[in-house]
Amino acid sequence: MIVNEERKTTGKQRLIILAIAAFMLFSTFALYVSIVLNYQNAETQSQIDQEKQTELSNLYSQYQLKLNEQANELSKQYFDTFKPYLSNVKAFNAANVGTLETKDLVVGTGREIKNTYGEDGSVTSADVNYAAYYIGFLSDEQIFDSSFSDPKNPTTLKSPLDGSDRMIEGWIEGLDGMKIGGIREITIPAVLGYGDQEQSGGAVTIPANSPLKFIVMLIEKPTKPEVPDDLENLYKELYGQSLREQMNS
């Protein structure tokens, strides 16, 4: 006959059990504290980041005011000269635009824009040392972009466009040989414009395979107001990039 005997824990076993229970309790408490602290740290960091973003926004707004002041001064200088060329925005026969064409409306007296070309005739280095006021329009006379704050009721010019090697090919080639101070009409076939890609998002959609026309006035590239140190440092801290380099690129 088998008899079940009641098993009793020894003192040593009870100590081990108590130790395990204490360890589990401590681990649970430590995990809870860790979660709470991490949450509080994340919340604190989020608040700090938000405060820095607000500070950055305020500093950039102050800097933008300086840019606007410069734009207004330049507008006063060039608006009356460029406004009459809105009358040059006229319909044209898109089917007749097969090659790049340029027509100097005013020959400038400043330095000449000179691109560098490779043996195959492609631009290997674009001359971007200029700023430009411009009017861009389609064959049906629609203005898809311009330097005027309101082409239909022009009163001011926006900031001039800085020269860039990221412009469409027809723009880059169309400015070659033009002098600062000049005004030129550039007719660009679709293949040197946006090709078969529709351009939407602006006031006017540019349909695929559209030839373009630009009226461009070149001016000396103005020196932008210096980005303040506190704005530059905070921008670098938040985004890891230099705002000064971006503004001057």
C-alpha cells in the first residue's frame, strides 16, 4: 500500500523561494520605473524639440523679413523696366517650334553668360552667375510662372531667380551668350523643356509635350542678407545641414 506523504519545504528552500519572489518583484518595479522614466524623457525631449522648432520658425521669420526687404528694393529698381514686356506674351504656333530659338529684345552691357560644352554639344558646366526676372508662357498665352507677384495685376516683382544648373535644358542653353542687363525671348521645344511629362501643381498646368516661351531679364546676382549665427546653429542642430550653404547654392 502506497501512502502519500505531505511534503514539507525546508528552510533553505523557503529562502530560495523568497529570494526569487523578491527578485521578480524588484524586476517588475524596475521595468515599471524604466518605462515611466523613458516616457517622461521622451515627453521632455519632445517638448524641447517643439520649443526649438518654434524658436527656429521665429528666427527664420525674422530673416525672411530681411529677404523681403531686399526683394522690395530690387522690385523698385527693376519693375518699371520689366513690366512692359508682359505685352510680349502672345499666342504662338506650337507645331512650328522644333528648335531652340532666342531673340534679344535688349542687349545687356554687363558680363556675358558662357556655358561650357562637351564634344557632343551638351552642356558640361552651366554658367549660373546671374539672377533673373522672367515670364514663362504657353502657346495659348497662358502664363504658367513669372516673377510678378500677380501677372494679371502686376504691382511688384518677387525675389529674382538665382542661376542654377538644375534648370531645364532649354533655359540653360537659351541664356548662353546673353549679357547681364539684357532682356531675351527664348522659345524652347518640348524636348528641351519638360518633354512628355505633364507639370501640374502651379496656377497653370503645363501639358505634356508643350513648347515653352520665356522672356528673361538678367541682373547681377544680389548678395543675400547673411544668415544670423543663432539661426544657422539651430538649423544645423535640428537638420544637420547648413542653411547658409542652401541659401547660396
